[in-house]
Amino acid sequence: MHYPTPPQRGELSPPPNRAPAVRLPWLLWLLWATIVLSTGYISWQTDLAAGRPLNMLGIAIHSTLAGMIGLLVLTWLEVRLTGGLDT
């Protein structure tokens, strides 16, 4: 088996390849934020198209519900993609 030689004094060791592990949470948080913002926007647009006054409580309820469900789904997805709770 071939082991890499350790870096000599004054040399920098290459960083470990952690790109896929670091990128997944950022993508999931970005997806979650997009879902929550788009839910609020869609709720606002439906009120505007129907000619109703702005319903801030309805927008808050829809966005909160989308955020909570989104967090549950994205947490489940992250656990499935990273190999479970054992790691």
C-alpha cells in the first residue's frame, strides 16, 4: 500500500477534499429559503390578482407552514444523502 509522504518543513499540505460535504448544507439552505420566499410571494400575488387587500397574517401563516414542512423534508433528505444518523 502506498502512503503519501508527509510535507517537509515549510511546505503546505493540500487541503482535504471536503467540497461535497460542505456544499450539501448550503444547497439545502438555499433551497429552503427559496421555497419560503416564493410561498410568500405567491400568496401575495394571489391576493393582488383577486383584488383583495394585503393579508399579512395569511402570508405569515403560509410562509411559516412552508418553512416548517420544508425544514422537515430537507432534514430527512440530508440524513438520507449523508448516510444516516450513524456518521
